[in-house]
Amino acid sequence: MKYRNLGKNLLAGLAISASGSAIAAGSAVDELLKALYQNGTIDKATYELVQKAAKAEDEQNRTQIREISVAESHKAAGDALAKSKAGKPTVTMGGKIQLDAGAVNEDIAAHNSGTEIRRARFFAKGTLDKDWGYKLQYEFASTKEANIDGILDAYIDYKPLNIRIGHFEEPFSLQNMTSDKYVTFTERAMSNIFTEGRNIGIQHIRTGDNWMIAGGIFGDGRSSSSETTDEGWGVSARGTIAPVNTENQKLHLGLSLAQRYTGDDGELNYSDRPETHITSKKIVSTGNIKAHGLTRGALEAAFVSGPWHTAAEYYHTDIDRNDAGLSDLTFTGYYVETGLFLTNDQMNYSGKGGKFGKISPNGDNGAWQIAARLSNIDLNDADITGGEADSLTLGLNWFATPSIRFSANYVNILDVDGGITTTPGDNPEAFTLRSQVAF
Amino acid sequence: MKYRNLGKNLLAGLAISASGSAIAAGSAVDELLKALYQNGTIDKATYELVQKAAKAEDEQNRTQIREISVAESHKAAGDALAKSKAGKPTVTMGGKIQLDAGAVNEDIAAHNSGTEIRRARFFAKGTLDKDWGYKLQYEFASTKEANIDGILDAYIDYKPLNIRIGHFEEPFSLQNMTSDKYVTFTERAMSNIFTEGRNIGIQHIRTGDNWMIAGGIFGDGRSSSSETTDEGWGVSARGTIAPVNTENQKLHLGLSLAQRYTGDDGELNYSDRPETHITSKKIVSTGNIKAHGLTRGALEAAFVSGPWHTAAEYYHTDIDRNDAGLSDLTFTGYYVETGLFLTNDQMNYSGKGGKFGKISPNGDNGAWQIAARLSNIDLNDADITGGEADSLTLGLNWFATPSIRFSANYVNILDVDGGITTTPGDNPEAFTLRSQVAF
Amino acid sequence: MKYRNLGKNLLAGLAISASGSAIAAGSAVDELLKALYQNGTIDKATYELVQKAAKAEDEQNRTQIREISVAESHKAAGDALAKSKAGKPTVTMGGKIQLDAGAVNEDIAAHNSGTEIRRARFFAKGTLDKDWGYKLQYEFASTKEANIDGILDAYIDYKPLNIRIGHFEEPFSLQNMTSDKYVTFTERAMSNIFTEGRNIGIQHIRTGDNWMIAGGIFGDGRSSSSETTDEGWGVSARGTIAPVNTENQKLHLGLSLAQRYTGDDGELNYSDRPETHITSKKIVSTGNIKAHGLTRGALEAAFVSGPWHTAAEYYHTDIDRNDAGLSDLTFTGYYVETGLFLTNDQMNYSGKGGKFGKISPNGDNGAWQIAARLSNIDLNDADITGGEADSLTLGLNWFATPSIRFSANYVNILDVDGGITTTPGDNPEAFTLRSQVAF
């Protein structure tokens, strides 16, 4: 019989295959093919071509298996990661350290020179059940000295309605809303003391690609430290628009307004250092002023064109002392700053946030920026002589990476009229070096 | 010859296949089939049906490859995740923020109204080498005001022996052991001042499905602030049982006992606010009492039935003033509370923990609960007139998600007899709004 | 016709297959085989053997699919994990808790006994853009008492140049550079008060396998608390070498040198507790000394041989009072300690760091160590009688796991000459128990 020995042959073939590392895919087709060729059902050409097809198919199968495997694996790995986090509120943690070394070249008043941890903050933030967010941020530096609890942000966001409840910055002023990590100089201009800072309140915000408007109602501070006097409260609102908002050029215009009732036995107090934090000595200071409330505003403008930017703000504060039978007071301040990147970099303006953000250097050697600022504050009005000061600041920034920044600032207090020093014309100079990491 | 052109035909077929995006699995069988059909070995019906079978098989193969891939991928992804964490002590981090706004409708004594960060806590906890656990929790809010270090939990668990060493809550009282995140009202009942709070000690705990018993020996506070006087120490024990512990109904009974020696120059001081933290003014206060030690107990009962619950505790404190040659003092307090979920939700009672826990709303709109509480504290005894106060609290809770809770509380202090106000019958009312996030 | 019924048969076969859970891979070959066998093209032996080959091939295919899947899956999972972390600065978090219970057997001066949280620290550290590193560490314990901000480490590393900028330990002394988690006794020897601790500065470090040298320039403390007086500054350097550095034996030699200018109105103050922190009462104390600056050095030696180790340091401090018209002062101190592991463990000396590190027990029952220390401090010189004290400490350590440690220390203050007690020869004893977790 023509297929007498087929069985034996196939058995031998299988044995050989089994002793190899793997039976090739398509081996059954191979065996059948061999049998059909040997018993004359198919010719040699057919035998060889089908064999070739089987081999190609085998190769193809492996490739396909690998492709399916890769696709499925990546999906599965993503799923497993997501699952390992799912159902749990997300907690992202980070913080920053700012280290200062500074010297004050004293003129009339004595000042401190030395080193300090300017800021050391840690935060946790995250998202809960999709619609809710939160942030808790704490300041570890200088809380003893300032005799405050270091809680900064402590809020809850309800995203569908753009509502924020908690302890956070009242919306006011460009330099104030811009993080201290990204402001141009080591300290904000003196006029920043006219901003309210953080209070406990509720805020609504609406944003477009080149505008934002935020408004809220706020209580007074982070703790209820008083036993018997009611706290103050106020309202703040800020609107900004960027009529020019191209990749290369940005024009920012903004207006901030706020009103505040200062609570039972209300008192206000304005003072500031010479635009370096290394000394605790204030150069302007009103002392305590009995007041019923205040109204204030800030006009903001900024322009970015390629590596160059300029920004300016004007602050106006009216203090209502009517209850104390005294005339109202008006304090003002302003600054104009300009900066130029020496590298192929740009200030990171956000039309949606109406403020400047993180600088991620384009080149391998980081971003280098030079800058200058003229700054004024006037705390002299009526019977109050808190002092008027003008200053000129020159700055050099090196953004080594998106996380690491070094800055050198020279501040020349051009003149102090009134304020802490009875001798007019105090003219100190300050030099500050900052190292900063944000993680 | 009948199969003369088979080779050419097959070659053409392969070429076509190769020019396509992929050679179909089973193409070798296809080719063989075609050859056998063309040379008359098989008929048309066989040809078509085997072709159909090949196609189905091919489909099947892909599905199977996909299934195996998915299974293996998930296992692999899980392994990779586990491996990335293995060998390292686990560190889980979380915290909470409680934001309050409150107003006190004063009667005789003046109180504060305003806003505050009630609690802002951050913790790290985890497991080490399987048998050991730890927790470190810090309170960032109100530490300046209270002039304390904010360390709350700071302990080590040895799980095989159910032993805890460190700074943690002495086991005492249902409302005290229940987290402030999950108590029914924004503040615990006034009588909670009779609990000891956290001290440094060592505790053993045993639990069953519907019972627990815990006991420990504890030192005094978190720091050794004194130079020359020895600290006090005490023992605390708590046992609870849930004779009814079905899915729908839970009956809780508990007993807490504690004794404490108050240390060299021992002094005790009991006082409390009007069940809102927004005012710092106390409505009852004993002032400092020289004492040698104290013994106290609490009787606990609670019942949960579907959406409804009620809970009550009675506190008894005996103060030993024998050393000072004065008669002993007895102070007492109690509360009765009841709550009703308007949604399909229930208080989360744990028989193992003998306390209430996290509320995870069943519906998409969260869980809504109304509640009322009657509360009493009596700090009048012998020569001490710390005051006796009764209060009625009405509460509304919205557990928006397992992590987000809003509460509104109205507290009516029905009467204050003695205490801080010499005029009897002070009757303030307090309204508190709380926003809470736990992450 | 011989293949008349083939079609029907095959159809029936397909129907059966389809009704089963899956069409077996290779079913097309099976069907073809059956058809060829039934129409007599192949014999029974061939039929069965090809069937067997098809089955084996099928099995083989599944195995291969699984193998490819597993390989691809693991790669994919690794990729997904890496991708989920990539581009973000790394943040590793950890901390430690040290819980003490202690009693002082008073002799002349009164001391405190009790419990305290000795240390409760939390840190975040990580790497940024490969070249940069950072660490922020905070101490939560005892900051109120000590009236300090709790910031410990707060620095930035630039790895390519081995430079560290920020607030960190000045390089000085073996016991001071060794973490308090790994020093042999619960408190470092009294002479550790001669080390500078943490300041803000910049440091360069170079290391080999058995040597290190570090030097830096440092300001004064973490904050600029003064208004008008300039801070002090100093330089520190430390070099160590391990001439013997085998697996079993290590010989450490080190030299630390530091100079410091104490700033405007410079004052120094040296004092210490009786080598337990449970009492705040100091046994030696110079009070404030007006000084212009100081120079100091420490000589370090240590030897490890199997389970046994010994270590000794001598400290010498010269205080420059010339500006105050008074003679210079010299204060000294030393300690000699020795320890023996009762288990198969060894002190973890690092030649690269020039200090001792983490102890990871070899056995399942942890590492047990006994130790003794002789310690001296001499704060008597010229007109200053801060006191001279000698102490003997006996210690027992159980390193339960790499993260959990328990220690018991007995300290016998052999004698106090001068210092806080005017009656000479105060001889208190202290017993301290510590529980420690590091995560």
C-alpha cells in the first residue's frame, strides 16, 4: 500500500519535533502535507509552496500574538495602576524651600544681616469623587517669630460650580496672585501690604481663555482667637482680561476691588521691610489705627513680548475712621517692573488665571533673566506719618530647571520720609541671595 | 498533469497575501485546501466547509490569544506594582480639614462670632515588616492659641500581641472614641471634657465581632515640660458589647473606667465652650483645683435601627482633694442624642471597635441626616461653683460623598447656673456651619 | 461519489463544535483530515498521527501565547509604572517617632520623671532633573517648649559638584553626624553640646570608599529673628579615614575643626541635662558668656570587630573673650563607649560617610546589644564655673526590625563639681526606656 509507512514516518517526525525546543506552529499541516506529497495526492511544487505558506503564517501568527499581547498588556497595566488608586481620594504631595542670605548696608536705622529659611512649605492636594478637590498647605518657616499658626491653603473645591470654600488668598492684585516662586524679585513690591492675603471664605470663579473673574466673601483669619469681639469680614473681587494673548505677545489688564468691615474694636496696621526679609526692621509703619473699615482697589497692567516683560500696579486704600470721629485716611502704592530673558525664554503668562506661572527653561543651561523695579509706598496722610518710601531693585534670576531657581537682588531704598526713623532720608541698601527648590 | 499549475497559483496567492496587511492565520490550510479541491481530492462542499471551519478557528484563536493576554497582563501588572512597593515600609498619608463659620447670639456674657479652621490634620501611617504598625498625626490648627505642640497620634503597634505603645487616646467613652469626622454634631457634648484625651502609654486590646475590651497605663501629656515636678499617671479601661448586631439593628452597651494620680503639685481644671468652637469664651469653668487624683466612669448606650439612631452617655468624676484637707468633689454630665437619615443610609456602627465610623452615602445625592441632642454638665459641688449648663442642639448633616461633609448646628444653651457669669441664667444661642474634607 | 456526504458530515461536526464552548484550535485541519481519511486519500495511521500532531501543536501554541504574553505583560507593566512617575520630581516621604518614659532618682537637685515624645519627625526628599536633590525635614516634638521653629533639614544638593546649600548639620564629630536613630545610647554623650548643629550654609564634600572630607561656611540659625544685630557665621570641616575597612573589622579615625564669629553682641551658653531628656533640669550650665568667637576641634576614633565596637571622641573648645577684656576660656569633654551584639550582628560603619548607619538584624528575633559609656564634660575655667560632670551609662538595645528599636538606659552621674548645684557632689541616677519607629 502506498501509505504503508506513513504512520511510522510521522511518528518519527513527531519524536524529532518533541525532542526539539518546541513543536513549530503549523507542524500538523506540515505532517499532513508530507503525507499527501508522499502518497502522490499533491506534487512537489504544491508541497513546497504550502510549506512556505505555513512557515510565513507561523511567523505572522507570532507577530500578531506579540502585537495583541503588547496592546492588551499596556491596557492591563494601566488598569491595574488605576485600580490600585481607584476609590481612594488622590493625595499629591509637594512643597518648596527658599533659603536666603542677605546683608543690609545700613544708613540711619540699624538692620540685621544674615541667613534665614524664608519659606519651607509642604502641601497635600487632590481630587475626591471627581467633583471635589482640596488643598492643605503649611508654612514651617518663621511661624515662631511671627507668632502665627502656619496654615496657608486649607480649602475644598466644588468643581461643577467653580466654588471654593476655606482658607485661601482673597482674589486681589497681580503680584499677590502670582506665586512667590514665580514673582520676578525675591520679595514682592512694598505695596503688596495693601492686599488682604488669606482668609476663610467662599469664592466663585469664572474663566475663559483670556479672561477671569473671581469674587468672594471672607471672614477674618484662620482662628477665632478672641473671646468676646466679633471678627471682621469683607468682600473681594478681581477681573482680568488679555486683549492680546498670542504665543509671543501678551497684554494683561486687571482690576481688583475689596471692601472690609474691621470687626468690633477694629484696628489696622500697615508696615513693611525694605524689600528684603533678612531684616525684621520695618522702614515704614503706621502703628495701630482705630478704624471701622476700608475700601481698596488695584489697577493692574502687564505686557509680555518675547523675552521681555513689563508689569505695573497701582494701589489705593481708603480707611474709614468716622466712628472714631477722625478724618478718613488714604494710603497708596505702586510699582513698575521690567525684565529681560537673556536666554530663549519667556514669562509664563496665563490668560485663564490672570497671573504669571512656572518657568520651564527651554535650554540645557536654564533660563537667565535680568530685571529692574521701581517701587513706592505712601503711608503718610492726615495725622498718620507711617512714612513714604521709594526703592529701586535690580535682579538677576537663574531658573536652572523648572524646579530650581537662584536669584540675586540689590535693593536701594532711595528715600524714607517719615516712618520709623525720625531723621528723614534714611537710605539703606540690601543685597539678597536666594536658593529655591519646588517639589 | 492535474496539479501542473498548482505551484504557480499558490505562488500568486502568497504574493497577494504578502502585499496585503497580514497573511491570515490558517492561510496554509487555505492553500492546501485549494490545491486538493483543484486536483479533485476533495469536493466543493468539503472545500467550502473546511474553509469556513478555518475561518472560525482563526477568529477563535484571536479571541483566545486576547483572553490569555489579558489574564497574563493583569497578573503581570499586579506583580509589577507589588514589586515596586515590596520591602519598603508602607507609608499611607492623609488628613482632614474642618472649616467653621459661626455666630453666637449673646445673652449676658459676650462671645466671639466669625470663622476659623477648626481642624487641619495630616497623618502618615503604615505597616512595617508585617507585625508592626505606626501612625503619626499632627494638628496644624489652633496650636498657637492653645500653646501646645500639635502632635496627636504618635504610636507603634505590635499586632501579634494587640499592643500599642505611644501617644494616643486613652480608651474612654463612645463619643470620645468616635472620630470627630463622624460624630453627629459639630462639637461633642460638653460632658466630653471628662475624658482624658491623648497621653503617652501602653495599651492592650482584645476584640470580637460584637465586643471589645481595651486597657492601658498612661503617663501625662506629650512633653516633659517641667524641670522639677514628676508627671501624673493613670489607668484607663473600656469594654463594650453589642448584644444586637444585625445588618439593620445594633444595640451598643459600654462601660469606661479610669483612675489617675495627678502628679506632684497636682491641679485639675474643667471648663467648656457652649458646644461651638467659634467662641473661646467658656460658659462653665472650675478654675484650678488642687487635687491628688481622680476616679471616673462613663456608662454608654446606643441603638441603631435602619436610618434612625439614638445614643446616650452618663459621666461621673470623683476628685480626691484629701491631701489639701478639703472634701472630695463630684462632677457629672450626660447627653442623649437621636438622629434620622432622610435618605437610605445608616449610622456605621462597628461592634469590633465599639464606636461609629465613616458614612459612605448609598445614593448619588449623598446622605442627609437630621438630629437633636440634649446635653448637661454639672461642675457645681461643695465650694466649687464651676457652673451647671443644659443645652439643646439641632443638627443637619449632608454627607455629600464619603470624603465631604457639611453640617449646620443650632445650639441653645437653656440655662447656666453658676460658672463664668455671676448673673444666673445666661442663655446664649450659637449657630455653626462646617465644611469638612477627609483625604 | 465517494465524497457525497462529506459536506453533511462536516456541517454536523461544525454544528457540534459551535454548540461547545469553543471551536478547538486546529479544528480546520481536523476536518480536512477527517475528509481525506473518509475519501481514502490517507490511511488510518496517518489520520491518527496527524490528529495527534494537531493536538500537540494546539497545546504548544497556547503555551507559546502564554509565554509571549507574560514577557510582554511584565515589560508593559514596568513601562506603565515608570511612565506614571516620569517627568515628575520624585518625592519620598518618611519620618520617625521616639517615645520615652523615664525616671530620675534625685540626689540634691530636683528633676522631672514621666513620659514624652522625644522626637516626631517627618521628611520629604527626592531628586529633580537628575542633577538636583532636596530634603525638607520637620520636628514636631518639643518645639513649643524649646520655642523654636521645628525645621531641621531644608537643603538643595547639586550632585555633579557635590555641593549642598541650605539648613543642615555642620560637619563635626562622629556621634553628632551619626543619626540619633543609630547612636548606641538614647542620648548622645554630654560633650555633644560642643557641636554646632544645623545652620544655613554651603558645603562641599568629597568621598572615597574609606574616607571623606567635608567643609563649609555657615550662617547662624534658621531665622533672622533679630531686627538690628548682624548674625554670626563660621566655617566647619571634617575629615575621616578608615585604614582598616574589611567586612569584619573597621578602624575609624577622624578630625573635626570649626571656627565661628559670634556676631554683634555675641553670647554663648553651654548647658546639658544628665544624659536623659525626660528632665529639663540641666546639671551643668555656664549661663550667658559674652564672647567674640570660638575655635573648636574634635578627635574621633572607633573600632569595630565582629559584634563588638568601641568609639571615643575628645572635644576642645576655646572661647575668645578678648573684646570684653577678659581671659579666653577653654572647655573640654570626651566619651568612651563600647558595645557588644549578643546576636550575629554588627555596627553598620560606612567608610564613605565616616559614621554609623542603620542596623538591619540578621536573625528573626532581631539584634540584641549591650553597651557601656564613660562620659565627661568640663565647663569650669577661669571665672566661669559651669560645672564638671562625669557619668557612666549602661544600655540595652533591641533592634526588633530595621525599623523598630527599643532601648533601656541607666545613667549614673558620678559627680557634679560646680554647675547648677552649689552643693558639690550631686549624684542623680536616670533610667530611660525608648520605643522608636523609623518609616
